Amino acid sequence: MLLGKKCLAAFCDFVPCDGCIDEEIIPEKKFHPYVQSGKIIRIESEFRDINKKSLRYVCFSLPDSEWRGHSYIYIRKHLHQKIISYTDSIDELLGHLLDYSQNDIDDFLKQ
């Protein structure tokens, strides 16, 4: 991200009873110095899925791409809550928000 090759990184996991998600799943410490300096923006949302399980999404974006993180979380929340249905078009949109190339997205969709 700091090299400008990618605008957004997104992480998610179910929230355990103690509220602490492992650093290997959501690398808060790795991003912390860049968030503190303002080079990267941190966006978080916690919500319940249709099974009442609590999910935490954390996105890290470049300052001019913060909208990508908000959009990504909005779509994921609506998917988990079954407000919208999962389709190839949704996968493509999420891929674009994450700044993947069209070729990478097409390859993913073929799987």
C-alpha cells in the first residue's frame, strides 16, 4: 500500500468472547505506525450475522481511498445479513474495491 500498488486491505473474523482477534488474522500492530502517522486510514465495523455471531471487519486504506473501505464493509455486512445475495458481480465489485487487476478478478471468478 505504501508503494501505491494497492489502495485497500481488508480483514475479518468472528469476535471471540474476550474480544481479541489474533494478530495473524487482523494485523493491527503491523499497520499501527502508518495509521498513527496518517499514511493509512483504519476503518472498523462490528456487526452480527444472521446467526447472531459477531463479526469484525477492519480495513486499511490510503487516505484518498477511504471510501473503498466503507463500501467494502457495507457490501460484506449486507451479504452476511442476507440483505443482498452473493453473485459473481458482487465478487467482481469487491475485487475492484480491493484494487485487484481485471485479469486477477477474472481468474478468481473462473474458479
